[in-house]
Amino acid sequence: MNTISTRLRARRSGAAREIREAVHPARLLLVAKTTLAVGLAWLIAPHTPGVTDEYPYYAPLGALVSMYPTLMGSVRSGLQTLLGLATGIGLALLVVMTVGPTWWTVPAVVGVGMLVAGTGWFGAAREYVPVAALFVLIVGGQNADDYSLGYLVQMAVGIVIGLIVNIVIAPAPLTLAAAARVDAFRDQLSAHLHDIGSAVSESWPPEHEKWADDAASLADTTSELRTALSEADDSRRGNVRARGRRGETRHIHAELEALDRIAHLIRDISDEIADTIWDRPGALDLDPALPDPLSAACHAVAEVIAQQEPLTSEDHRVRAEAARAIRLLLETVDDRTIDVRRSMGPGVLAAMHLRRILILSGQRAPDDDVD
């Protein structure tokens, strides 16, 4: 029952987060710009020269596919789309000029288009290679040449309009959003270490397992944050709203690197203690004298991780308490090792990792040098 309730809460939390992201101001700005670009494309498309004005419906599609949260994303998507279209059209015209569209050439050229799209040259627009080839052969028919020209030109018109809209109405850099997510990850790591500290001090074995299940999600969170930081870097390129040093992400990258290493250490502690609790293969016994100092050390180091402002008096105080808690844990490990003449297992590993986490947490640089 507890597991089901936890899953339901997680799903509700995920749904609420998705709704908030859907109505986020940056997302609403993208929606407004996309609407504007599509409208302008539809307005301009009928006035293109030659036969291209017979295919105006492709211009709004071009505007739509070119709209990305970042300017460089729009440029990249637009160029990849045009490259994919040109490649697919080229494959189709090759068939038209030779054997013509038949029951076997149409699926064959689509298959070749799929193979070419798998090269990775076309990025997110790779589907346009087989799609363009299929459209030219089936929709273009006897007017494949005119259709191909209209298809490519109108898509280019829409992409250009989308890029112009994205330049004129520049999106805000995503740096603040990425920094907020990194701060949230710091809180997540702190909370997880607090959970471990609470678990080892409970009645043995601990009754709840959520802290052990959450450990596996730390690696996924790190991967998501790297993607978010990459998008933040992308959002600054060519963006007039990110001129000079405004929105720099160098310090955020350094902080995430340290947090990633801390996450690995916390996962090691979590796995080792979970092995001991549930007597998994490779588990080592946890001496009865260790849970209390181990719990205190985990809670103290968790407080250090949670510090948002480095190099302050509060940070120094919390760090000193954590160092003292780790020292007491090490003293208990040493004393018990001598008394019982055997390895203290999880106590040794946890003490080493907690000390390393304390060091890594002290390597953060203040943000004073960032405008």
C-alpha cells in the first residue's frame, strides 16, 4: 500500500510539474512567436514567384519546424530540415528520371531514404529524407519537378521567417532556469543523505526503503541537468540578450561537476548500506556501535551540501560540525576495529566517502565574478 501511494504521489507531482512547464513564461513566449511566424508565412507564401505559389501550405510548416527555444536551435533545425528535404527530393527525382514510380521503386526509395537518414547528418530532421522522397513520388506525380521546387522553396520561406522572428524577438537565456535546477539537485542530494542518516538510526532493519530506491534516480537527474546546461549554453549563442558576461554558465558547469561526483559517492554509501540492511551478496556487517555516529555524520554532511552560499560564516560553522562528526565516526571505526579485530565494512566506506563529499562541497566558487 505504501508503494502504491508513493507511486501515485510521484505521478501527481510529475503531472503538476509538466503543467507548470507548459505554461512557463518562456514556453508561452515560444508559443506566441510560433503563432506569429506561422501567420506571417501563410500571408507571404502566396506571393512567391513562379510555380512555387501553388504550394503555400508548406511555408507555415517550415516556420513551425524552425521555431526552437534558442536561436542556434532554430538555425540548426532549419538547415537540417532543408538538407533532409533536398536529399529526399534528390532521391525521388532520380527515380522519376529513370524507371519512374512503380510498386517497387516507391518503397525502395523510401528504404534508401531511411538508410541515408540514419547517418546522423540530418539531426532531428532525419525523418524528412524519406518523407520528402515519398511526397514527391506520390503527391507530385506527373508534376514532380514543379512540386519539388515549390515544396523546397516554400519550406525555406517558412524557415527564414521563423529565424527572423526568433532574432527580432530574442528569447531570454536559459541560464537562470539551469542554475535553479542545479540548486534543486543540490537540495535533492542533501535530502537523500539525510534519508540515509535517518535510515541507519531506525529500528533495525529500517522499515522504509524509499531512500534506497531514490539512489538510482540520481544518475538520471545528472544526465537531465547536463542537457539543460547544454541548452542554456546554446541559448546564449547569437542572442543579443546575452551579450558580454551576462548569463555565463561556467560556474554552473563547475558546480554540476562537483555535484555529480558527490552523487556518485552518495550512491556508493546508499548501495553499501542497503546491501548490509537486506543482506545482499557482498554485504559486510554493520557493527552495533556504528549506526549512531554514522547517522550523525550523514546528517551533518547533508547540511553542508545544502549550503547555497559558500564561504560564509554559516557555511564555516556547518562545515566544522560535519568535520567533527566524521572524525567521531572514524574514531568509532578505529576503536571497534581494534576491539573486535575485523573490518568495520560500511563504516569505513561511509567515512571515506563522507570526508570526500565534504572536500568536494568546499570546492564551489562564489558567483561574485558573474554579472
